[in-house]
Amino acid sequence: MGNKGIEVKLLQFTDDTVFFYQPNFKYILAIKAILRSFEIASGLKVNFHKRKIGVLVISELDLNIFFNTLDCGRMRLPFTYLGMTIGGNHRKNEFLNPIIHKIQHRLSM
């Protein structure tokens, strides 16, 4: 992205976009630029009330700077995304129970 060559990795689903980045302020600014460019190019507005950041390892100070820069909410660990638990302890039963129940329910049909 841009003449500095910032690499931004993302996944897009029906109405979701997931950005994967290193906890670095230049990436936060790149994501903000991408979202703003989308608004300008499409004429659509990003719903800032629904936008959230989910992080795995970052200092509390950096996290607050990122939230303020992107004007968004926080997804507390562990959180669920597309039916998968992110940031939980995969060795505990509570982590796998939702997946097991979903599979059992589908198999019972």
C-alpha cells in the first residue's frame, strides 16, 4: 500500500473484512487509510459503531492508542468469530464444547 510498500493482509467475507497486522502504529494508519479510501471510492460509510479490534498480544498503552486512532470497540479475549473461539485456552473443555455441540447437532440431523 502506498509508496512505502506497507503490506496489509486481509480476508473478506459477505459483510466483514478482517485485517491481520503486526501491532505497529504504521499498520493502524494504513488500515484507517484503507477504510477511508473505501468510503470515498464507494460512497458508502463504514459503520464505526460495529467496528472492533481483537488482539492477542499487545501492551495496554498501544491498545488504547489503536482504539483511539481507529475510533472502535474492543473484542475481549476470548472472543468468537465465525463460530470459532479466538484467544482461548484450547486445552480446556470450555474452548472445544461449542464446536463439539455444533458438530453433534449437525450429525443428529
